[in-house]
Amino acid sequence: QVQLVESGGGSVQAGGSLRLSCAASGDTYSNYYMAWFRQAPGKEREGVATISNYDYTAYAGSVKGRFTISQDKAKNTLYLQMNSLKPEDTAMYYCAARRRRAGGYYATLSSTDYGSWGQGTQVTVSS
């Protein structure tokens, strides 16, 4: 089981940028597909972005064009670059991992498909 630790959250004004990081340990990074989720108070957890071992990416429509998911496999680290931030981006952001299977990659932003989660890092965007 992989352990995940997020960092990089904070407070920023609307239009600003943040880069979140997720450090993975305890298992082989290449065994997993990775994703970012977020949850605002009173709202359901929302899938933000996901990435495969070949760096195929998928995004929620609300962040496409503003956020970029990437990874450094040698460093076992996942990133989320967030630009043009809006107040509605305010949420706790979580890193998540799902194990690769023999059938190959498919994109999913359903939280039930992910078995490992970080503790979250808070992002607050003020207007």
C-alpha cells in the first residue's frame, strides 16, 4: 500500500497560482495511476485531474485549461499546477492512487476507484 503526503496549499488571491505536490512512498510508484481530488465544505468530493504511467491526462471541465497535472516518476512525486485560480477553487485538495491492472489504462475521476489517499492540503482563493 502506497502512502501519500500532499503539500503546497495556501491562500492566494483570485487570478493567482499555486503548485501542489504529492510525495508517494512505501510502494513502487509505477504500479499506480494517480489523481487529484478536492472537497469544499458542504459539497461532495470532486475529481480534478488524473494521469497515467505514459502521462495521458484527463481533467474535470471546471479546471480544464487552468490546471495541469504532471509527475516526476524518478522522485515518486505528483504535481498539480493551478493557474488563474478562482474563489470556487477553494477546497481541501487530496492526492489519490489506484493500482494498475492488466487491462491497461482508463481514465477515471470517481473517488471509489482509488484505494490510497493523502491527508489533504488546503487551498483558499480570495476574491
